[in-house]
Amino acid sequence: MSTIGREEKMDCDVVVVGAGVVGLACAQRLAADGWQVMVLEQEGWPGQHASSRNSEVIHAGLYYAPGSLKAELCRRGRDLLYQWCDARQVPHRRIGKVLVAVEDNELPALQALHDNASANGVSLDWLDAAQVHALEPEVRAVGGLFSPLTGIIDSHALMQSYEAALQDRGGQLVCQARVERVEARPEGYIVHGSSGGEMFALTTRTVLNAGGLFAAELATRIEGYPAERVPTMHFCKGSYFSYSGRSPFSHLVYPMPEANTSGLGVHATLDLAGQLRFGPDVCYQSDLNYEVDLSVADRFAAAVQRYWPGCDPLRLVPGYAGIRAKLSGPGQPAVDFVIEGSADHGLPGLVCLYGIESPGLTASLAIADEVANRLHNL
């Protein structure tokens, strides 16, 4: 087993645990700064969970509380992500989003959303019913907003671009490598784990816990980490239904956010091939069950028909489901991203990421900058 001596060279400068979109973004950023980076991923390939099971939307930054990490990192990350995609030919399109009020009683919510976006430095265009109809002829609405900065992206290609950047800069990614425990030493850490039935121990000066759904569980296996600081993670499942046939939409279409939930409503999104899909809904559960519940199809159809009366329920086909690692439970208000450094938990050279759900993909490069700043300023 490796041990750390005062003069001994470390195996690496930083071990990143978790190869989702955020972990990979952070890894390539640290490698770009000249750090020797090792990424450990317990699954067989990167991004198997939330990073590849989402709406693949580049968010403009409309919904998040002004001054929050979500608001700031989404806005910064959005711009960085568009620049990254343009420079590296990652498939994406700035398609725009139409937000609609279906009934007059939803207009105050539309106004509140406009005001919140404005407080976040995001400009939205007001639309009357005729203007909504001109943009999306089949949408029923009494008013709306247009978000020109919203886009869509190939999330798999994005992760591949982060991985390529990591490797180009000398970093390594090892899949099927589960971290069993992290041992704290005065000069750094020993990361103990298993890969292919073999045990390993890596010495490193710093550790980034980017475990996503498993970040809190991993924190319990970090020696010296205060138990009271380990958050309770809530698994929140969102299902998607695809729509067979030609899409009537040329933009994303979002209804007003659902009352008393952390969801944004069953919205209409397009992938880069033009496939129309609806979702996600909000369903808290205790396990990682990704099966789409067919019994919710009628509820999906009813939600969609509010703003698209022409939706044919028989054309809704089960698509896929994703699970978010939420820090808020059912009926509770949304909780901000948590980026914990040594000033929070007392362990030098350790950063933990909790509750990095939506807009985590959009914010990934800005989160990477934040993590790099914290690790560099130890």
C-alpha cells in the first residue's frame, strides 16, 4: 500500500471522483493549469447517470434566485459553453425558448419570471398572444416570453470533448474504479478503491468529490469529514416521453413552472435531430429505478394539451428517465448548489460538490472555474 512521506512524490496532484459532465469539466480545467489529474469513475463509461439522462438544454438562467450560485454559474457557464462548443465543434444550436401563459391567471407568474430573469441579467422578449402564435402556430397561449439565449446540445459529445481535452493535457480517466475510502494525511490523501477486482491506493495532494448522485455517500467514507456536514440527498426522477411523427415546434416550449414543486412543468424540447419529447415530471423515490412508468402517459398528455391542444396522446411513446440529486425534498423550496471547501469542513485540499442538478450541464465550465479557484487557493 502507498503511504505519503514528506519528501515522497504523489501519484497525482488531484483525484476527481466522478466522470459526469461536471467532474470531466473540472478535470480538464485543472489539467489545463498543469496539474496531474486522475479521474475515477465507478461505472463502465462516463456520464451514465444524470449527465446523459436530461433535457440536453443550454439554460439561459431564468429561474434561479438572484445572487445564488445557480444563477451566477448558469449565466457564466452558458456563455463559456457556447464558446467551448463553437471552438471544438460540439453539436449544439441556439434554438430559443418560448415560455407561455395558457390562462390569464398565469400572467402574474409570467411577469414574476420576467422580473427574476431581469434580476439575473437575462433579457427576455415579451410576447402577446398573436406573437406567440406567429412563433409557434399550434401553441395555445394568452401571452409569453421569448428566451433567445436558450439552446440545445449533444450531451454525450460534450462529455467526449471534455474527456479529449483532459487527455490532451496529460490527464487520465479510469472507469470501473470504485473509491472505497479516502484516508487523510498531513500532506494529502490516500484514495483507496477497487478496479476489476483489484485493490488500489493512490496518493494525491487534493481530492474533488464530484460523485453526483453518490457524492453524499462518498463523503461518509472520507476520513475526518464531519458527519453533520453530509447532506441528505433526495433522488428525484423525471420521465420523458417522445412524440412519434413530425414536430410542430421550431423552438422549445415551456409552460409556467408547476406550483408547489421544484419542476418546470412538462415542457417540449427538441434534440438536434428534430425529435420532439416532453418532460420531465417530478417523482421522488428511494432508489435508482430508471424505468418509465407507463401509467403517467395520460397525465403527460393532459399537461401537454393545455398548451398544445393538437397533441395526440396515442403518439406519446415512453422515452427515458433521469434522476437528479436534489438537496430539497418533496414540497420543499429549491436549494442552491453547494461547493464545499476546506473553510467549510476543515480538510485541506478537499472540495465536495452537492446538489449539482439542473443547470449543472450548462454551468459545468463555470463550476470548473470555481473549483479550480478553491483548490489553487489552499
